[in-house]
Amino acid sequence: MGDHSYIISGHEISAPPLEPALYLVSTPIGNLGDMTIRGLETLAACDVLACEDTRITRRLLDRYGIAQKPYAYHEHNAQKVGPKLIEQLSAGRSVALVSDAGTPLVSDPGYRLGLEAREAGFRVIPIPGASAVLAGLAASGLPSDDFRFVGFLPNKDGTRRNFLEALSHVQSTLIAFEAPTRLASSLKAISDVMGQDRMICVGRELTKRFETVLTMKASEMSEHFEGETIKGEIVILISPSQTADAPTSDEDIDAILKSLLQEMSASKAAKEAAKMTGLQKSDLYVRLLNFKDNDG
């Protein structure tokens, strides 16, 4: 087997060379058969392969006979490893980045590396592929012409309800990730805050053997999963509001910020509040710092 090749159906295929750049490579969200040909070529031909978890990426590489040695790049070592990857780009090498599943930059530190590479003047090339967000949207039966991805729902119930309240009047299909252990409580919060008749879709283990996609009213969905032990990856979709976007008052913004600040740093709280309100993260961060100054 060559150093820059991959195998499909027993046939070894040489990958074409890559230009020096940062490649953001989408990987399967469950079914390894969903890997694209262009993605395989990139993983086989890149000079450096960075990934979220080397064990998970190793399974993908072994499936397609790719002789790469992946290096870990994740939330806990991004500050240390990120500059080294930029150095590789500076040396004229091609760097590929993958997450455990789906597209890098969605709920992982890939955003930071992409930004640093672009600011340093290097080309950032997306290699598209599987996406839980789009897979869930396609199967949900909910409107797909206008949607908003809001990341993971907050952990704490009070913060989660404030988060949902801020989004309750958005006239777009809302898409969120959720941990299986919090699914029941999140569905109840959605029903309580957004209304029992709001249409909800829950996609679990998309593309995998035990894939399930359910769409029903929020109250019915909450009852369906109440007391259930759920495993696997979860994506929740919420139908658009039928009423116009409600203006967010200064009091509402302050309440959201203070609630988020209870469970995360000021920088992250500002980022989450920006997604919820549509306001600038920098303005919200200054507002948070004013809270701290006044409290002190």
C-alpha cells in the first residue's frame, strides 16, 4: 500500500497531491460508508492530519487503508497544538483537520484553527460531507427554507429555559444538539416554554443501525421520552414560531446574561447570548464586564 493512497472495494487508489492549505474535512456521523471520495483523497494525501480523538479517527483510516498518523487537536490542547499546526502551514505543508463526526468547527475548537490560519494568510479549504444538522432537517418534515443552528442546549434547567424563551419567537426552524441524559428534561422545557402544540423532531443515532426520527407535538414528544433511558447522539429540531420575532428588552438581555454567567465564563456567556439575541458578542461581553464591576 502506498503512502498516499486509500482502498475502496479492495482496490488501491493513489490520491492526487494537495496544495499547502488547511483542509477542514467532514467525516461520517455514524455510517463510515458516508465518507466522500474527496475526503478520502485529502486524508490520504495531506502532510499532517489533526483530529479530535486519534482512536476514533484511526477506525476511519483503517476502514479505508489510509496510512496516516493522526495527531490530537482538541479543546484541551488547542492552545499548545494550534501554533504548531500553523508552523506546518508556514513550512509549505498541507494540514487536514477532522472532528470525531461531521464537519469541523461545529461545537469543537476547529473554529479557532480556521480563524488563525486565515489571519495568517493561509487558504482554508472546506471538504464537505455528512452533517447531523442537515440530516436531521432533511428527515424531520419541518420547514427547511429558513433554519438556525443553536449548538448544544445549556446544561442547567433555568439557563436552558431562558435560552428557549429568547428563541421562542424566531420564525425559523431551530436545530440543537442534546445529550441523551438531558433529552427528557429538555423536551419538557421546550413544551413548557414554547408551547405544547409546537412541532418537534428528535433524531437519534442518525445514519447508524438504530436510527430513529420522530416528529410530533412538543407535549406528545415530552410524554414519549419521559422516564426513558436514552443512548446515542441526539439532534432536536423545533418548528418556526407562528408569531413575529419579539423585541428583546434590556431587562431580558440582562437576565439572559446573568443566567448564562452562572455556569460559564464571561466570554462563552457572551457568545451564547449573541446566538440567542442576535446582538454583537463584543457588546454583550462589555455588558458582562460591567456586571462584574458593579458587583465588585
